[in-house]
Amino acid sequence: MSDSVPDLDPRRRRLLFRATHRGTHELDLLIGGFVSSRLATFTDEELTEIERLLELPEPDLADWLTGRQPVPEALQHPLLQAMIQAEGK
């Protein structure tokens, strides 16, 4: 954990760790970069949504974030769309 986040609450620290330690380097960068750049401003609802997204299987997340597969309609959420758009830049 970086020294730049010492005053994050425990939930945000846990979320940051999970987002940057997914298991594959690609997802650590994609998800971790997105989460770390916005973590301090996430609402409770957004934190819950990110936590839910982190429970999804790695291969599916990688396919959606890189555009290899479309995101299923049931999982469409503004945060996931923001992650996809951030990846495309």
C-alpha cells in the first residue's frame, strides 16, 4: 500500500488492494488504475458497485474492459462503462 493513501478508511483501503491485486498484471493496471485515480471521490453506492465488479471472473472482466466481448446487459453500470472508456483513451 502506498504512503499516499494513509488516511483512507478501511473499506477504501481494502478496495484499493483488491483492485490492484487481481491476479493478472493486465487487470491490476486496468482496474487498479481506474480505482486509485477516483477512490477518494467514490460514493458509498459506487464503492458497492466496484466491490461487486471485483467479484466477477477475471477472464470476463478482461474481455469487457478491452472490448473483446460486449458487456452483458444485466451488468451494464456507469462505473463499468467509465472503466471501459478510460481504457480506450
